[in-house]
Amino acid sequence: MKRMTSWSWVLGLAAAAALAACGGGGGGSPYGDRTPVDFTSVYPEGSPVAVHGSLSVDGNQLEDEHGDPVQLRGVGSYGLQWKPQFMNATALTYMRQAWGVSVTRAAMYVDEGGFKAMPKAMVERVEDTIAAAAAAGVYVLIDWHILTPGDPQVHADDAEEFFDYMSAKYGANPHVIFEIANEPNRVTWTETVKPYSLRIIPAIRRNAPDSIIVVGTPNWSQLLSGSGNEAAALDPIEDPVTSYTLDGTEHTATNLMYTAHFYAGTHGQWLRDRITAARAANLAVFVTEWGTTNATGGGSIYESETRTWIDFLNAAGVSWCNWHLSDQNEGSALLVPGASRTGPWDADDLTPSGELVVELLQAAMN
């Protein structure tokens, strides 16, 4: 739900225009060779992906390939059109080893100077992040970052082509997770978000029948449960069921999850209650974005409410990914302006948000 400042928005558009002029957004398809890429030999020994392998969903719980519950915790990128440089293997490896990060998120904005402005460059940045995550041995969310406009149907043709390509090339890799709509807003679940999802999910399933797919929910990914045709829990998606046997017992999983996003200064107990209700309705929830600030992504941090939120998610075993790893001059950024793009980062390199998020990540390592 974060917003760019007006000056950053101008700079972002200028950068997009310059890159497009150099071929970054030029004509022709933004997609290259679709030959599947196999990263399974790349994951470092002892890394989260090496330990947990392919993920699945059983009821409302994310599980690893051994059938054990797993909670992913990590940090995501800033918009890749603005700050792609922090999504590299060195930085992700450092965060895995020093902070306990097990997942990251490649936030590829569709509008706002992103994919529509420079499709080839943005696809390449997502692919670079997929490779960097593999080298670090952490999971990665491929985020089709719908924000403005909030109707995912506006760019559904592009989304279907994008996810068909990404799933064909990378879907066989256990570290890859598909997030098909960041924050649908000013639309309803029944009329817009579910029909969109029912179009995009098959594009992925054709190539990656078992991959985790994360579905956005209305009102900036806050309406998992509630009343009316906005709530996903009242009308969940029926996905082809994956069956597997563990220790002689057959399990089933749809391998679909649903998003909930929060910012500690804006969203409180009412949203935690919605998550609880959604999980009680057997929806698996993944908090693919959250911040320590208010919903703009700026201002001061809300430490007490942040701790309440993370205690709640950890107790429920709900996976989470913080917004955001960059040196952008705003409250939710983890790094101070000018910080190294690769780490290591000490206390002087971290913002107040960074200090708190690192503490929360490291506490879960113990």
C-alpha cells in the first residue's frame, strides 16, 4: 500500500524513459529463451531451500518436502524499476547467514515506470533475482506488483504471458513462488480478483503443476475474510489438487495461498482477526509484504505494534516478507542512503526500521 514520493516518482519515470530509449523498453517480445533452467544443483548445503526443498500447502499450513510445517521469513526488494541493485547473491547470502532470511521478493511493478514502461529490462531484473536467490539458497516470490491501477484485469493479457514464460522457464525449481497480484484495490473478489486468478493460475499450472501460487485479495490485500463479495474466504478458488504420500499416509494440497499485507502504523487487531478467520476457513495465508511504518511506507516506525504483529505471525506459523531492502530515503527502508548494495551491514548502515527487522529475523534463528 506504500506510495512513492512525488520527486521519486519523477526520477523513476525519467530513468524508465532513458532505459527505454536505449532499448530497455523497446519493441518486440521482452522474453528470451524459454528453455527450463535447473537451479537444483546450485543451492548451498544447509540453506533453507536445500533443507526444505519443494513446498506444498496442506489445509492452511505451508509444509516442506518432508511434510513438516515451515514458516518463511525474509525481506523483499523495493520496486525493481528504482532499486534493483540490492537483489544480488552476495547480499542475499549475507542476509541468510547473518539475519536468518529464508525468502525474498522481487517486486516488479507493472505500471509506475515498471513493466509497461520497460518490459525487457524488468523481466531481466526478475530473472537476475531468481538466480541470485538460488545462489543464496533462499526462496523467491515473483511479484506481479499491481498497485495503480488496482484492477488486475487491466493488464491480464500481459500477466498471463509473463507467468506462462516464468513458470515454463523456472517453475520446476523448488525455490520459486508465484505471486500473481500484489494489492488489488477498489475492486471486489467475486467480480474481478477471482476471475483474474482463474485465468492466470492455469497459465502457471500448465508448466508448474505443483508450485506455490500466492493470490492477492481486495482492498490492498486485506480482505481475506469478512462479508460480501469482497472476501476470498467466502468463495475460495478450487485449484487442481496435488496428492502425495508421506510415511504411508496420503495428503492433499491445493498449493494456493492468499495474501495479507499490513503496515504497523495503519493496520491493527482487526486485520489480525481477518487472518485468523481466513485460516479457520482453511485458507493458507502468506504475508508477502509488511512494514514497520504507516501504509505510505514513510514516517517513523511503530515498534510496539510491529512486535505484536510478528509475535502473532510467528505463533501462527504464517510466513512473512518485510518491505523493503534498499537505501531509499523513507521510514520503511532497511538501509541508510548510500549503504553498500552487497553488505555486510553493521548498525551504522541500518535505519531504525532495519534495526528492528533484523532483530526480529535473528530472534527466529534461535
